[in-house]
Amino acid sequence: MFFASDNSGPVPAPVLESLTRANDGYSIGYGGDALSQDVADRIRTLFEAPDAAVYLVPTGTAANALALACLCPPYGTVFCSPVAHIHEDECNAPEFYSGGAKLTLVPGGDRMTPEALRATIAAEETRGVHGPLRGPVSITQVTERGNVYSMDELRALTAVAKDFGLPVHLDGARFANAAVKLDVTPAEMSWKIGVDVCVFGGTKNGLMGVEAVVIFDPARAQEFEFRRKRAAHLFSKHRYLAAQMEAYLQNDLWRDLAGRANSRGTQLVQGLTQAGVRVHNDTHANMVFFDLPRGAHRAVMAAGATYHVWGSLDGPADEMLMGRLVCDWSVQPEAVSAFLAAVQAAG
């Protein structure tokens, strides 16, 4: 019953097999090998973007921070949700790699509204050189609170950005989960609705450690290359990043893995709802936020469940605390059933 994070799960066998194949013999480094070039071409095909620049980096933080640095000057600002990963979980990496650009938080929850975004953008560039220049809009899909923006919601946000002439960055650490949930293609959830730079995440969906940054305007490509090298994120043995992504793309493994995780998320939501437990996120993919009394959390964890709880487990048993469940591709239906049984037993 391990629901702590989709970062915590094992690596699928096809990925390990691809790494083993890549380990045979010698290969040109720094992405000059045939495998890396082939993977980049396959990502372009997947996104229906033949002219896109594609770069592999080992972490989501590197992907987001380097992408935003290419979209935002040091004297600019990035518009994002108050709970966006780039704000809460990346130790100021976007500010660091951009050379000092700030983040401007759009009031509201994890899903920005076009009205709040428009008002927030309009409030900037009102002080001349005493304030930051308007910069990119960063959207997280799936959000950090487990919600999935609908396609209409995404279109509305990108339309606001375009009204101000601003680029759009999509933090897609869970891109696959969202695409499967919405039953859309990568192209439909990126450049076709106005996204300029997209992170096609792999690590949270089963890979050992690789993300693809897809830059739809190739004019921005050289800057990313220099920034990636300067930031120490250009792997010399690049083929080991490419090998993971090769397996991910083969036979739509990325979609299959996300579908498994999403199915377990749905199983959790249905079971918790039937048990009368409040679920916070009104839409979901593979993440569920829910409330239980502190005493029930303790009992469920004593039964063997591992997940994150907001607040200390020490305190009054009847106080409600929010918990977070995240399903990775390898979670089995039996594990979800056991968790739901433990919730029922905890009362």
C-alpha cells in the first residue's frame, strides 16, 4: 500500500531492457549518438511538430527551470499558480537559472482561472523600470493538487497569455496522466492550443530519470543548448537518457503506464467516496487528496499504508487532516482494495 509518490515506484522492464541494449559497446557522447537523434525525431512525430527542438534532461526541475530561463529575461516575471511546482518545490531554481526573474502568483487555487490570470498580468508593467517585465505563463498539468485542466480551461488560459503577447510553458511532469485522462494527443494538449514550450515528463511515469523539453519554436533552441550545458545538465553519456525515452515511446508505453496509474486513482476515488470520505480534487488522474480524522490516518498507516499527510500525526484523534495518495504505474488493484479496507476499518 505505497502511495507516497509516483517518483517512488519501480522502473518497467522494457526501460531496463533498453538501457541494457544501449550499454553495448561505444557511442558518441553529448547527444550526438544515433539513438538520441532517433528519440528526438520520434518525439517530434508524437507531437506532430517536425520543426520542434527536443532536449532530454535528467530532472523535472532542470526541465522547467531551463525552459523558463529561455522564455523570461532576468528582469521579467513568470505567472503561475500559488501551488505550482516551480514555486513550492524547486528551491528557486527558475529564479536561479533565469538570472533573477521573479515568480508572480495568480490568486486562487491550483487551477488558474482566465479572469484571475488576466487581472494579474494586467497589474504588472504599471511601474515602468521599477517593476518586472511581463513574462511567460506557466501551467501545470496535472496540477499539484491532483486536478486535470480541461481542454477548454487550457485554451482559455493560453488565449489570455496570447492577448498580452506572452509565451506559455507547460509543466508536464504528469503530462501522460493528463493526456490519457482527457483522451487527447500530445499535440492537442500542447502547441495546438498555444503552448510554446512543453515538458514531456517521464520520471513520474516509470522512467529512471529523464524528461523531454519540447520547444516548438526552433529559434529558441540554441539558447536552451547553451543554458543546459552551463547548468551542468548535458549528460556526456546521453544515450542512457535516450534509451529510457526510447522504451517510453515504443508501442505507446507512456500511455499504457499512465493508464494503469489513472485506473488505480479512479479506484481510490470511487472507494473513498462510497465510504463517505471527502475527496478534495473534483477531477483526477493518479492523485487523490482526501480528509480523514488524525486517528484514522494513524490506523491506516499502522495497517501498512504509506502516503503523505498535511500536519502532524501527533494530536487529537478527531481532528481532520488532509492526505495525499499518488498511484504509480505499478500499483496493483489489490493494494488499493487493501487501503480502502483499512479506511473502512478505521471508521
